[in-house]
Amino acid sequence: MLMKLSSLLQALIPSWNSAYLLLGFFAYLSIAGSIVLGKLVPGVVLADGTRLHYRCLVLLLLLVALLGISAKMDFVSPTAISERGFELLSTTFIFSFLVTLALYFAGCKSQSKSSSLKPHITGNLIHDWWFGIQLNPQYMGIDLKFLFVRAGMMGWLLINLSILAKSIQDGTLSKSMILFQIFCALYILDYFVHEEYMTSTWDIIAERLGFMLVFGDLVWIPFTFSIQGWWLLANEVELTTTTIIANCLVFLIGYMVFRGANKQKHVFKKNPKGPIWGKPPKVIGGKLLASGYWGIARHCNYLGDLLLALSFSLPCGISSPVPYFYPIYLLILLIWRERRDESRCAKKYKEIWTEYRKLVPWRILPFVY
């Protein structure tokens, strides 16, 4: 036991190689994000009437192509990430800590009055560092919040692909690993195809950028969402044809609900009179959409997200709870977030929210919760 703990602690020690990998990744995102052409998408209107613009582009495919060519020419090992998983975890954690300290001190010095950069200081250092001081801090013209979200999603796929390369190298590639890799890859690719939808999410328009978001984007998403892949590297799971079909159905239903709900919300914010499922939308108080998926449950997008998370874990079978860490964590998180959202919406919309709750009584799962 002590030997295993000692080995784990040793593996967590950051190295210069892991630092170079991380810095190279962010250098690519910063440079390519600035020079590669892409659609410029306007964000939502902020409290002061201004709005940010985001250059949404599929940088992921370019990065994967460059890494594939580099691996073919032996410039980069495709298993570099999977062989340094714990090193990269601790290095990224330290990076997140240092970045948020810099954000805290930069925010304290800001004199800006704009909604994006105006500092919100409570005087509680821990609170302000954790939740952040500025809404949309920038560095050299780069929107850091959007950069970190993008980095987390790309990092997740890169970790998965390195795990896949490791399983092929070790001769342990299985149906379970293939299924897990396909589901995650489709989800991540879909995210980048519809990246503009992120501009209207709560994290982008309302949450300030502090350690909570930075850690969540750079550490939590890529390293915990890939736990199933790490587990499958060390454990063999045989899936029946029926199990594979059922797993595919869970993924497809989850995707349909998740993507459909988020698309309806995004389209409604851009065009409140646009049809939903071929019919004029039902709107409460001129503000709240009560048609389509949003007429079924008040947070139906969370249901789709939970089904997708479950589909990522089902290829691991049911012999261990470890691969189910992500869906269990997400269930707890989304219920907490749903309660927080309900409280905020009740204060913001008042009687309109009361009317909406009467019309749409279910929170996430119809007839259950």
C-alpha cells in the first residue's frame, strides 16, 4: 500500500516535459485562434449595453491533423500524454492556480467601468479568488474565459486519443474502448461545430473568471471526463451486441435532447419569434421560452447531458463504480446548479417565473423530478 502511494506521489511530480507540452498547447490555441479565419459571432448584450464578439472556428481538426503529421514524422509520440497523465494533471493544476492569482491581482488593479472588465471585489480574498473578479478578462486581445473552455474540451479529446494510441500500442484495444472513444469524439466534435452556442451559456454571460471556472475548464473537464479511458486501459470488458445497441441508444437520445434543447434556447435568444418544432413559440411574459424541450422540463438540457455522461461510462460495464465517477458527479452538480438557477430566476423574473413553473412543473426529468 505504501509502495503504491509512493509511486503515485512520484508520478504527480511535475516535469519540464509536461510543462513544455502544456505551454505548447496554449501557444497553439493563442496563435491559431488569432490568425486562423473563422466566423465572428456576437455574444449576448451585457448589462452596460455592450457585447463581446467571439471568433468561432474549428481549431480542433487543425490541431489533430498537425499532431497526426508530427507523430507520423516521429516529432511527437502519440502516447506522450497517456505516459505523463499524472505529471500533466499536477502541472495543469499549478498552472490554473498561478493564472487565477494573476487574474485576481490584475482585476484588483482594473479601473474599467465596462461590464466585462469592471472589478467586483467583496474584500474576501478567498471568495474573490475562487469566484473571480472580472466577467471577461482579456490578455493581448484574447478572451481568456472562452480560451480556457476551448482548451478544456480540446484537452479532453487529446487525452482520449493518447489513451487510444496507448491501448493500440499495448495490444489491448477492445470494443469497449472503441465505443467510449467514438461517443466522446462525437460529443467533442459536435461541441466545436456548435461552439457559438457557448456564447449564450450561463458560464460565459454571468460567471466571473476565477479559480472555480479555470480549474473546472483546464483540470476537471479533461482529466476526470477521461477516467473511463484510463480505467479501460487496465481492465478488460466484454460487451454483448445487445449491450452495445442499448449503449448507442442512450447516447443518441441524450444527444438529441442535449443538442436540441441548447439549440432551441440559442435560436430563441437570437430570434424570439422563430418557430419551435414547426410552431410559433410559447413565451411567458415575453422572456421565457415554454415550447419544445423547454415546455417539457425547465432544465431539460441537463437531462440530455446526464444521459450522454452515462453513455460514456456504460462501455466499462458494471463491475466497478470508478468509471461512473463522471455521471455521478454530474448528477450532483446539475441538481445543485438547477437549484441555484431556480433561486436566481425566481428573483429575476418574479411572477413570470411563478407562471412558468405552473406551466412547466418538472425540473429535469418529466414525471420524476
